[in-house]
Amino acid sequence: MKPEYANSFAIRKVSGQDGQVLEVTLDIAYKYMETAMTVTSKGLENVATPAADPVASIVMNRQSARALRNLLIQTLGDE
């Protein structure tokens, strides 16, 4: 069953030749288990398999990535 909210986040970064981060991409997705029917020697079986549906990819430059980080720190506090 698909969740009604995004529950998986990943970050990708692009760096220049000098190693400085040029942009950051935040990938957002639903991850869930879905049921698939398979044919085996015992007949038909239900098998749970992981699945993911992409929701969005947000590309941020250095300034917007820092702004997001600061917003998260303000919201969550220093933990």
C-alpha cells in the first residue's frame, strides 16, 4: 500500500574541479512494499517487493541549500 506522504529523502551533489560544491539536489520519494504475484513450482504466490515512486527533485545552489539547513536548525533546534 502506498503511503500518502513522502518518506524517503536522498541528497546528490555536484562539485567543481576544485572540490567546491556547486549545487545540491534533494530527491524525495515514496518507498513502500507492494505485493506481486509470482509463479513458482508450488503454484501462485504473493511476494512482497520493495518499490519506490519519485515525488520531486529540488535542485539548490549553495545559498539556497544553506538557507534550507538554517531553517531546519531553527525548526528542530540543535540536537
